[in-house]
Amino acid sequence: MMKQGAPSRLAKTLCRPDLPTPEYALTLSEAFSKKRKTMKLKDSIGMVSGSIYSPCPPGCIVIDIGEEIQESHLKFFNDDFELEVLVD
């Protein structure tokens, strides 16, 4: 059985080696059952993503659902980027 997040890790490595290694805080099913709120990326470091974000180009997944948002994600998005984060 493949570990949660393994396909995304492989895709990130193949697509852009400079992407941070994903750190999953929740499984996909756990993440889908949580409530969400929208906030600026720069204010969401350490929180858990509520959606998948893949800016184009190149269209690689930079932040996956259930993944902990890291400071290293900031360089892939503009300063005003907003995303969904999970809340209890």
C-alpha cells in the first residue's frame, strides 16, 4: 500500500526539484471533513491547506490538501495570494 502523499512527493520532485518536501498533517479524508477559512498565504505558515494549489506555469502542485504550509511555499506565489486553510 502506498503511503499518503507519496504520489504528490514524486510529482513535486519530477516537476520542480526546488519544491519543499510535503509534510502532511492530515489524510485526504480527514482534510475533506474539516471546515475551512480563507486567509493570506503569508499569514498561514504552520496551518494546514484546505485545497490544492498549482500555479501555472509550470502547473506543478506546490501545496497539497492536508499539507502543512511552510515558509518555503511563499516564493511560488505573489504577496497577496489567498488560500483555504483548515480550522477545527
